[in-house]
Amino acid sequence: MNYKNNTFPQGTVTLDELSQNIGRLTNDKPGEIDQKRNKPKTSFPNVLPPSLHLFIEEADVTLGIPQEYLSASILFAASAAIGKSYLLEIKRGSIHAGNIFLILKGNPNSNKSGALELSLQPIQAKDKQTYKEFQLAMASYNEKEDGQKPVWPKTLISDITPEAMASKHLDNPRGLGIFRDEISGWFKSFNRYSKGAEQELFLQVWSGKPLDIIRKMGPPIYIPCPFISVAGTIQPSVIEEVTKENRATNGFFDRLLFTWPDGLEKPLWQDKEMPAGLLNQYADGINRLLTLTFDKEGKPNYMRPEREAKARLFQFFNEQNKPLCDNSDNELLQGLHGKFDLHTLRLALLLQMLWFAFEDSPLDKLQLSTTERAIKLAEYFRAQSLKVFDRLHNASPIEKLPTDRRRVYEALPDEFQTGEGVKIAQKRGMSERAFKRFLNSSVFERIARGKWEKRYE
């Protein structure tokens, strides 16, 4: 980031420092920068079962779905499918579910939504099937003779009030997946009833604390161990929404996992079909997770780490993550790094379950190989969080511009006449009227009649 007349806020991280940190935490060389975009380079690590790789690659070629988006979306699909049927017990009393709050970040038309929709097709099909079964049960239901009223154990929900969410959780004790295409709407809804209450509710839900809802109509709802995963998409121009209402300081931001691929553009249409066999294979794997049940007592099953896996996790916690927490020079970064102990455990559970579903790996044991994959995946998500952190706290106004405006800005000389700027803008698809509106923004300064200067490099 180069500023003409500005300096970084005190206590923030510079781009060079950030790139060194990200480079060390990922497969990239330390400090390697994509010079075209001046951003640290990251990529989704090779941690998913081999049988999923071809599915992900073919979706990229045939449907224009970026591989990073689909890889992350499959994690969310696995989370929603498993629910709390299986929990990871890292040691006695330390029990962890696989719920995640995932955000796919990128420009419009980068097919973020397509990734989530494709990954969730098997779960949506299961919801459709159970709804038909629910309708049949209701058609033959007689309250006097049958007693308990049928319910629809739906897994995926979208925009829903806390009361309705809790009610649906009662209908499906395994848990829920919330899919919001535009996740900014989820954040904006937090204050629709009382300031901060819904946000606090999701803070508790992420941590697995009891869900306690007092309803105006009907009895109260109490769920001692809720399971709710959330996923959605967001555009860079509205990413600031994730830190409003104290979300940067109350730990909410730290609970989010981001995927923000570099340099994506609108995909080309291809006259190629996604092989039906790959779609069926993917559906079979997710359905294998959907059919998991509680134990004979109606309680979650436990997965436990092998001795080597536990030792590796503790080494990561103590020797890699703890120093990052202890040596961060501000509380925001301390909080971000601090949550990666828990993120890693959740990712380990999800990966082991995916390797079970697609490669017949053990269901009740966390293996050392899966643990190594989870650590690599956690470091990928840490790097993504640091990219978003940098955007929120250190980015120049130019980096926050929509893509079309940023391209025009970068093409303009440091000083230019209005007419000269109009021609440059039109060559890049911006109309004269739109460009003149752009000139009145804070990134330009008028230095004479009809003459302008760019305020930032």
C-alpha cells in the first residue's frame, strides 16, 4: 500500500509484514507477492480426499466454479450434514463440534453462490425428501389417536428469526445449516429486534453454549448443546459490514472463516457438461454423512484422536499458535490467532469425516494424517483472515473501490484533464456520466478548473 499523504494507523500491520507472515504460514515462499494485484498469494491446500479433486476440477471447467470456493463450500456441506452426530473429544471434558461460520468473499460474478449451491445439492435433496414424508405423515395424522404431531427435520434454512431457528432446531436435533447468499444481510439483521441480542446469540451458538429462547406465544425453547453452521457470500465493497456493531472487538470476527481467492473474474461459458457420475459420487459421500445417527442412547458419538495425532495437535497449539497470540502487538490480532486452536479442531473433525465418507477412513479416530491436513488447512484460513484484516484496517481507499472504478483509477495519470480522463474511462467501459460522478469522490482532488490529481498512488 502506497499513500501519498497518509501513514498507517498506529499498531497496524504493514503489507510487507503481513506477506511475510502469510508466506510463512502457507505453501508460498516467504513474502511472495502477486505483483499484479500487490496482494499476498494463497491457495486452498491439497487436503480433501482424492475422489473430490476431480469433482472440484470438473466444476471449475464445466460450471465456472472457482476451486477454492467449492473446496471451502464442501467443508460447510460436510458440517451441515454431520451436525452433532459426531463430536471430537480431544481429551476428557474437551469436546468440540464441527460447526463453522464460513464467508466466501469476492467480486460480483465470480460464482461464489454457485459453489455453495452445488455443494449443498445433496442436502437440499434430502430436505425435499423429508418434506414429502412430513406431508404424508400430516395427511394421516390424528391428534387424538396419534399424539405427537409430525415435524419436518429440515437441515438447511435461510433468513429466519431466532425463535423460528430454535424451533427448527428442536425439529432436527442433529443441527442446522444457515445458507445466506448475501451474508451482509445476516449481519444487518442482528439488530432487527433488540440491539446486539441476535449477535450475542450467534456468539453463544458458535461456542456451543445453550440456546435459550423465550417466546411470546408458546412455551420457551431450551437447547443445551446447539449446533448451527453458517455460510454465505460477500463482496469486497461491503466487507466492512463484518466489523460493525463491535464485531471486530467482541470476538465475532475471530469466529469467521474466509475464502478470498486472488484475481478472479467472471468465468467463461463452456460447452461442457459436468459428468453425472461425479455428481452422483459426490451426493453419495454427503448422503453417507447425512445418514449418520446418534448412539443407542440418542446422544452424539465421539471421535477421539490417536496418540500421535493428539501429540501433533498439542505441538501446534503450544509451539506455533501460542507464540502468534503472545507476540501479536495488538488485541485484535491476538483474538484472531487465539481462535485457531478451536478452528483447527473443528476442521480436523470435518476432514476426518470427509475422508470417511469418500475414502473409508476410520469414523471414530482422528488420524495423524488428518491432523496434518487440518493444520495446513487452518493456516490457509488464517492467511485468509489476515488478508481480510488487512483490507479492513490497513487498506487504502483505492483498494476499497469496486473493481471497475479501481481499474479506471489505476489507468489514469497522476494529473489529468477532465476530457483526458473521460477517454481513459470509456476505453475501460465506464460512461462519461459515471466517470464525472467518480471524480467527485474522495480519491481525487481538483487542482484547477477542469484539472484533477489522484490523491493516492
